[in-house]
Amino acid sequence: MFRRIHIVAALLAVSAGTALYAATPAEKIAERQENFKAVGRANKAIRDELAKSTPNLVVINSNARTLHITARRIGWLFGRDTGPQTGVKTGALPIIWTQFADFRSKHIALTNAARDLEAAARTNNPATVRTALASLGGTCKACHDVYRKKD
């Protein structure tokens, strides 16, 4: 009984804390943009290592893990309240929210490719990593072609 009371109290405290701070749409968009910057940094770090005659496999593995984590988060960062109605400058096109099922399927493909890249990195074989990184790049492009403003 004592344990149950503590569990319930802890759950109430967590939910109350969450209710007290709800991120604004602008804050959510900023978080999304930072997540994409992390994706870009990790991708670049892997590409830079693969360009070397002896790539640092620790750097590759670490950044492949980062890519997998950040790729998984992307789907959560496109809530209904973070669309064009916010007025916040973003590269995300409004079509994301009108064709969300397709966007979601592209996100799943990205997440799977990022998972495969992480697994490839664990082989410590640069050729395997190159192939997985190219596959990941294809999933990025598939989404950017449809859902991201052209630079």
C-alpha cells in the first residue's frame, strides 16, 4: 500500500509539472529546427570521416547513434500546432499537415535507414557505412523534395 501511494504521488507530480510548462508552438519549432541541425552535423561528421584514408570509427559510430536518435524524434516534432498557422519562419511546407500519412511513412523510412546506418557503423567497415549513409541520404531527399522549402 505504501509503495502504491508513492507511485501515484510521483505520477501526479510529473503530470502536474508537465501541465505547468507546455512549450509554445514557436518553442516546438525551434526544437525541431535544432534537431535538424543536429542531423546535419552528425551527417557531415560521418561524411568527413569517410573521406579520410583512415576514418575514425569511434566518431562514425557516435554520429550514427546521434543520427538514429534525432531521426526518431523528427515525427514528434511536427505537431498540429507547429504548422503554417504559427507565423514562425520555417522550411517546413504546409503540405506536411495536409498529407501527414505520407509524411509519416517517409519519417518511418528515415528512421529505419538511420537504424540501419547505426548497425552498419557497428561493423566498423567504412564501405558498409558508405552504403548505409547513401541509403539514409535517399530518405532525406525523398522527404525534402516534397515537404521542405527550396533554398
